[in-house]
Amino acid sequence: MLDRVTPAVRAALGRLSHLPVVGTVILRGRARLEDREQQAVARRPMTRVVDDLRDRTGSPEPDGPAPVFVLAAGWRSGSTLVQRLVMSSGDVFLWGEPFDRSSPISTLTAQARPMRRDWPPREWLIDPDSPPADRLVNDWIATLSPPLERLADAHRAYLTTLLRPPATFTGSRWGAKEVRLSGEDAVWLSHLYPAASFVFVVRNPWDAYASYKGIRRWYHRWPDAMVSSVAQYATLWNDLAASFLAVSEEVNGTLLRHEDLSDPDRLDELDAFLGAPVDRAVLGTRRPGPDVWRPRRLSRWDSWQIDHIAGETATRLGYGD
């Protein structure tokens, strides 16, 4: 609706804006209208962003790297165990939350999000019909931009370099384990790497928070978004888990519940998904990190908060209070 009325409204506002007092009011209104429109653009799902880009640049070649990404719904979800399990196949090397405070992957998704069919405008972009470079000085070049397809090309080259496995690794695939990335990030990664695979890991949110309750000082987004309360953790879990459910069929993904790691049939399905058998013995060995946190007892308030915020998504995943 907003997209249909905006051009007419803008034209009317423009005719009135020369009046001093009215002009100030009109300019403020135009700014609010523009902001509402851009906020709506920012809320579009990444599937629409990717569709718009493919309409303008075409789809990436399906050949090339086939990375594996393990994306978990927050901390204390068993993500490191799944990381070790996937690596036990000998064919995949997974980094663990590389440079987490720098958000090296989610910032790429943020760069792609503004892209749409009409932005950036075609006249901003260099193309084969553009004047020779030495003549551009005589043109309007304030917004001169590279060809649109270079954004994905640059992101792909950056991640392929950043996540390249050590020289001593003899397998053929690489990737990363992450606990902050959403399904929206998976959609962008799938655009960059059409042959990528995604293992989405979730855990019962009550159990996951009981394990995190003694920590409560890690950042979802550094340095502005520390997760230090039950409400913040439940919101993060809900947002990530719901996003996994939303995109798991849009990308080459499989949803793995932490509680199902003891199910032989589910592990057989994971073998088939990865194209390589994982070593079940990994599940019987613990490799605790430098700090050990014991689960804390949840208060009734904790349990109610989790149910209130994340209960619907938890039910969809087969969990209950």
C-alpha cells in the first residue's frame, strides 16, 4: 500500500514545500514517510532480497565450494558437540564461531539487505555501455558503483579466504559452527554458495537456559547486545529457532534437535545428509572448555518467561515445559 501511494504523496508535498512554514512541516512529513518506507524494506525476508538480486544479476554458478554451516539457536545448545561430530567424518573442517565479536558473516547479510529491484538504481552502476573510465570525470559520479554482481562475488571471495581450512587438513570441505546466525544469514550464504549444506541445531530452551543461567555475560552482538537475562535468552532462542523453521526448506538444510543425538536413525540421516559417516564414538567423549558451568535450577519466573516468549516455537519443535 505504501509503495503505491508514496509517489503521488511525494508529488503533492513537493508542490507545497516552497511555502516557508508549510514547507518545514512538509519536509518533516516527507522524512517520516521515507523512513517508514525504508524500515519496511529492512524488514523484508532475505528470500525476497535474493530473488530481487537474481532477477538483476542471475543466479550464481552451482559449481564451486560446498561448505557446511552448523547454526545453533544460541549457546549451551550442543553446537560444539555437533561441530565435533561433523568433523569426525574426516571430510569437513569447521571453524568455531570465528572472530565472534566481529560478526564476519552477519555483517555481510546486513550489506545485502538493502538490495532490491530498484536499488541501487541502474544509472549508478558501471556496465559495458558506460563511458570509458577516462571520460567519467565529465559525468555525475558521486554515486558511481561497481557492477551489482560484484557484491556477491566479493562476499564469496572474502569468506572462502577467511574460512579456508589449515594446510594440514586433508578433507575437501570447510565451514563454520555459529550460535548467533539466523535463518536469514543462511539464505544469504546459500546464495553465495548454492552447494552449501546447513545443519540447524536446537535444544529444549528450558534446558538450554538452565545451562546458560550461570553465565549470562555473552554477547549476541558486541558490544551492544549482551544476553544477561532470561527474557533476553528466550527471545534470542525463539528468534533463531523460528528462523531455522522458516528457511530450512528454502536452503539445503536439516534440523537437528540436541535430544535426538542419541537416536541411531537420526544419526544415519545425518550421515546421508553430509555424504560421509560421522563417528558415533564422539558422543561418548566430553571435551569441556576452559570453564565449566553446571546447570542452574530454574525458578518459576524463569520457566514462565521462557514459555511466554518461546513456548509456541518450542511446541512446534516438540518441546514442552
